[in-house]
Amino acid sequence: MSVQEEALGHRLPPAHLQIPGLKYIPGIALLALVGYAGKLVSAQVPHTEYVLFAIAIGMVIGNTVRLPALVLTGVNTYELWLKTGIVLMGATLSLQNVVKIGGMGLALVAAEIVISIVVARYLARLFGLTDKLGSLIGIGVGICGVSAIIGATGAIDAEEEDQSYSIATILLFGAVMLFVFPLIGHLVGMSDKIFGFWTGLAIDNTAETVATGMAYSDAAGKLATIVKLSRNALMGLVILGFALFYARQGLAPDVPNKGKFIWDRFPKFLLGFLLMSLLASIGFFSPTQVKALTALSKWFFVLTFAGVGFATQFRRMRAGVKPFLVGFGVEAVISVLTLGMVLLAAVWL
């Protein structure tokens, strides 16, 4: 069962329903319908973005109705639309804009990753949890949520139960932060830049990061995406470090080919994003083409955010009290510290 299938709590349709190409249409149509419904609702509520409504509608349907097998394959494609939308977003951002997070921004990314891992491992020991569970929660919070946890589980030879607890903890707080962060941002009057940096640093999963940023503003969403991609790019390197650490203790298999290890865990869609940004920098796209790619990217995100709602299954978030407390502690520390760091570093960002 794939990550998306497990998140949705269902298996793929039986073989006789899996017609190549056509099998995706019902589910994609459902994503489009839910996403568009979010747009219609947001149009009736002043000063709101469709993102949160699309996710909320998906959550309600996904947690109250058992989706028929016919739509599951298409619904499970939401991560593909996320990655494709991010790649196309590159056409709207020149490389100068991509690298504008600068040395200070990269320093904040590095600090966030280190703090997440240190705090998670400390709290795990404090609550009597396994060291590897603490490591998985720290990796998930610090880098890339569920993807990083799954990538690290095999590398450090962690128990499947530790992976499940870590994923449930990450998903729980990701769902909460989707709605809480924009409220805080508007309440204190954050600029798009501050909110974008904060979201990109503090929220775990890429889909939730993009959604939260765009729920605030388009500019905040783009900046949050760039900062989050900087964290994602370090996933292979950080997981390699943990693999070597546990291997030296005899608690995980050794890594014979370190370069291949990093490449296998590197988010390949990031290369597509950078390529599109490079092409935009050299004027490869006309204004009309940029406009069309921007519109297409936004529609891919409509599908993505509806899928995020469907994948947010509350029944999977029963991680137990201790992992929940560790996760809450790490998320609280990171949310507060990253906001403080962004505010202090604002003049250099």
C-alpha cells in the first residue's frame, strides 16, 4: 500500500477497473470539483483564500465518506500535481528571485534543521521513547515531513511502529498549522516576506507549506515554497548523516555508496523547478507563455489542495500521548524560534 493509499485508508481499484489513462479521470475530476468548490466558497467570504476551503471540504468528505474504488487512483495523484505545479512555478521566478533568500536565509534553514533534530531527540529521551523515534520526528519536522521520515526509516533501520508514530504526529500538526498560521499572520499583520519565510521554515510537509503560504497570499506562497525547497534539498545529506551515525553504533546497515544514497533521496522535481527558473532568467518564455504557465500551475495547485484534504485522515493521527507530546514540543519550539529568527534577520532577508 502506497503512502497516499494508506493516508486515504483505501486500496487501489481492482484490476478490472484499472484501465490505463482512464483510471485517473474520475479521481482527478473529484479533485477539480472539490478545489473549485473551495474557490466558490471563498468568493462568498471576504478576505479569504480558496486554499483553506478546498482543504477543509476535502477533509470533511474524506473523513465522513468512504471513497469508491473508482476515484482512488486519481485522488492519489495529488502529490504529482504538487510537484508539477512547483516546477511550473519556476517559470514565474528568475534565478535571481530563487536565490534571494541569500546566505542569511540558508543559515536560517540550517539552524531550523539542527534545532528540530536536537529538540526532538532530547524530548524523546525525556519521555522515555526510543532514540530512533526521536530521530524520525526530528527529521520529519526539520526537513520534509512524511517523505523524510519514510526515507530515513530504512536508512537507520527503525521499527515500523516508530515510522507510524512519527508520520501520525507530523500529519496532526501539519493539519493544525494549515489553519492556525494564516490566522496568526493576519492577527499580527505580518508582511508577505515574513510570513513566507516563517511558513517555509516551520511547516513540515511540502504540500502543507505551499498551501499555508498561498492561503496568506500568492507572494507569501512563492517565498514559502522556495524556502521549503531549500530544506528539501538537504534531505539526502541529513539522512546520510543519520545512517552513518547509527551504522557506526552497529544499529543500522552501512552505506557503501554515499553519492548514490544522496541522489536516491534528492527531490528530483527541484531540478525541474531550477531549470524553469533558469529559462525564465534568460528570457526563454514570452509574457503570454509565462501567464499561461502561471494559470496552469495554479490549477495544478487546486488539485493538490483538494488532495491534501482527502489525505488528512484523522483516524491515522492517533500516535499515542508521548509521541504527541514530543511532536507538540518540537513544533512549538520551531514555530516560536523560527518566527523570532525571521524577525531578527528581516533586515538581511
